[in-house]
Amino acid sequence: TKGGVQIKECLQDIEKSMPIVMENFDTDCGTEFLNKDVMNYLVLNPLRQKKVNMRRGRPYKKNDQCYVEQKNNTHVRNLFGYDRIDDPKLIPLMNKIYKKYWNPLNNFFLPSMKLKKNERVGSKIKKTYDTPKTPAQRIMESKDHSSYLKKQVELEQKKLDPIKLKLGLEKELKIFFTLVERNKRKQM
């Protein structure tokens, strides 16, 4: 659903699982994000210690959301494929896959590169990347985060086994795709 109340509930769930405080929320121009419920929760909420900066992409500027679109590929399409999934009964399974397997595997064991700088050399653009690191490593190396947070991240990582996460992910995805195929056959 794209209802503001449901999106707000999802944002609350995401924030509970984040080890750091949300400072910025970048969206496209969709009404699922630009509505009274989400704005009240992120920006106008008097219970929030620090208001969240909501920033949206400019209409008709397709490159404004290039990083989000890239994550749609790596975090959604590569995991669940390109088919439209209409069965609401699959949502809890998808959430379980993300929370229990994909997010810990991605945040603690799969390094990614961050762009440090772009520089134009003649007609070409030279990109310089940082050393590949996991999000957990970036928190551990950051001067902006407390030692308490770093200790929490370190303890969480010690509890995790990447092999068990990967095997669990594959098992749950097999169940997921079996259910998707079953739904396709029912619709025929």
C-alpha cells in the first residue's frame, strides 16, 4: 500500500532497527512519502529530539534519485526478481528475509565502495573510490559515533555467522519463490 499511515508505521519499524539516529530522509516525489502522516512523523513530531531533514528529488530530473534506484537493483531486484508480487500474504516472509538474513549479511559482511570524488579530465570523468568496507566497518571507523554505539555494533557482529546467514537466506528465498510460483499457477 502507499497509504501514509502504513508508510509511517514502516518508517517507525525501520528506525527501531537502526543503530543510528535518522537525520535525512531522501525521497522521490511520490505521494506515499509526501503526505501529512509522514511529514508529521518525521518533521513536525514534538517527541523527536531532532527533526529529520526531508529532501525530495526534483520532478522530471531522473538522475536525482540515481543512488536510490541503484539500491532498488541491488537490494530488491537481485533478491526478489523483477516480477510484480501482488500477494499480501508474502509481505511477512519478505520482511523476515530482510530483517533476519539480508540486512545483517549486507551490513556486517558485504563490503561496498563509496565514491570519494569526481574530477573531469578533458572529456572524461575520473571517479575515485574509497576502500570497500561494510556499513559496520564505516560506523566503527567513524569519529561521529559514540564508543557505546561502536561496542553495540561489535557485539552484534560477533553474534552473527555469515555462512548461516547465507544458507538461511537461500532457504527462505527458495520457500518464497515456491509460493510465488504456486500463486502464478493459481492465476492461470
